[in-house]
Amino acid sequence: MSGDSLKLPECMRLLPPEIMGVMKRLEWYARRRMQGTLTGRHSSPDKGFSVEFAEHREYVPGDDPKDLDWRVIAKSDRNVIRQYIEETNLRATLAIDVSGSMKYTGDTAAKIGDVALSKLEYAKHLAAALAYLFVKQGDAAGLVTFDKEVRGFIRAGSRPSQVRRILEELHTAEAGADTDVGGVLHGVAERIPKRGLVILISDLFDDPTKVIEALHHFDFRQHELVIFHLLAEEELTFPFKSFQRFRDLEGIEKMLRIDPQAVRAAYLERLRDFVKRIDSACGKLRADYVAVNTKTPLRDTLLRYLGGRK
């Protein structure tokens, strides 16, 4: 057997051994009740006969007499049965922003091997790790990639081959042009069939009002939301000093020559207001807002969030 035949597919580079090792030790538990197709580890909105008591209801012909609550019957002379919360598998959809602004890397970006990660590459590795985690524990994972429209869509599935499908889609995804986070996510919310988990990975460079409206759409459809807000160190601190040429990675504006000293204060104030609005909206929606600086190693981001969530 030749050495070439033993080479792993290119897409598997999105799941390096050190990240797989971390994910094998971690688990994800849903905070909201989930709807799935199999009995699993997550609470379901459907009443059944599992282990966690939910409520009593009146006995009707056809119910199993063994579920009658004889203590309540003796006290109230009412025929009631005990209902329990069924457990179900989780359906997670990873929504990845592949717009032009996600191409930005910066000088302090974290690395996988010797390669510095752009925001897009960081998002791909993050999504790959989470997809592996969900399928490993018997849950379903799906993928959406988007810029100003949906570029790729894989319906949530739980077969082991699902991870490979997601990795291949992520590997071939390229940064597009301008973005429409708010508009696209409304459509994504309608395409996900049941209440589940939606993980958005994006720099969120769009009108915050439109983004927040889209998040409300997911909440209306009773999805649990997690937002990984990816920004590079330079976007967070604006450390530039001398005159710089700034190029719009989404191709909307022409290249501009700017004195950073003149705009730094205004830029940082607008950025703080932007982040505060998104964070506040997530708090009201009971969604997890996870601020990620792409200079932070991916392993640390995963351990910090999943460890804190547990």
C-alpha cells in the first residue's frame, strides 16, 4: 500500500487530532426542551413515560392502568395518571457566515499547525469540532453556509457519515461577497423543521437591528440559540497608527486611505455599542452570546465555553 493511499482527505484537516482529543472528553446538554427522533439525553416538549415527572392528567379510556397515581386517587377520588418528560436527541444546525469580511486574518490570529486562521478558517474549525461532538454523542448535526444568500445546506443527521459530509462542505466553502445576515437568517429559520439548537458563527457585520430581528425569529420558532461572535484582535483594538489603506473585503466600498488616529475613538465607540446591542438582545432571548477573539487558540475557546456551559 503506497503512502499516498494512507493520506487523510483534505477536509479532515478541519479536525486535527488535538481538537478531536478535546471533543472526546466533552458533552453538550440542551437547555431548552428539544424535539428529535430518538430517545436520548435531552428533555423533549412531548409528554411520555420516562424518568422525570412532568404533571398529572385525567385518566381516559385507553390509558395504561399501571400509570394511575393511586395516592392522588385515594386523596381526591379523581382518576389521574402520572406523565413524565421524555428524553430525545438534539438537532443542531450550524450556521456559518462565509461573507467577504470573514476573510480577514490579522497579525495576531491563532494558528492550526503553522497556518494563521482567518475568521472564516476559525469558524470552519469551530463548526467541524461542534459537528463532531454532536454526532459522537448520538445527536444530529446540520450545516448552513451563507453570505447574502444561502450557499450550502445540509439537513441535520446523526449517522457517522454526517461528519464527513459537513467537513467536505466546510472545506469547499469560500468567502463570498457582501453579507445579509439578518435577511438570510429569516429564511434559515423557516427551513429548520423542528425546535432544536441553532449555532450562529459570524462576525455579524450587518445592521444590528436586522440581526436582532432574525434572532427573534429563531426564538419564535422555539430554537435554542448560541452566537459565536468572531472578531480579530485588530478589529477589537484598532491598533493602527500611521496612514493606512483599508480595503472593503465585501467589495461595496472602494479602497480608502485613512488616518487611524483621527477615527480610532469613534470606531471603538461604535464597536462597543454594536457588541452591547447584540449581547443585550441575546440576554433577553436567553441565548448564549460568546465573544471570540481569533487570537485565542481554538482549543481554549471550546474548553472555556463548553466547560462553563456544563
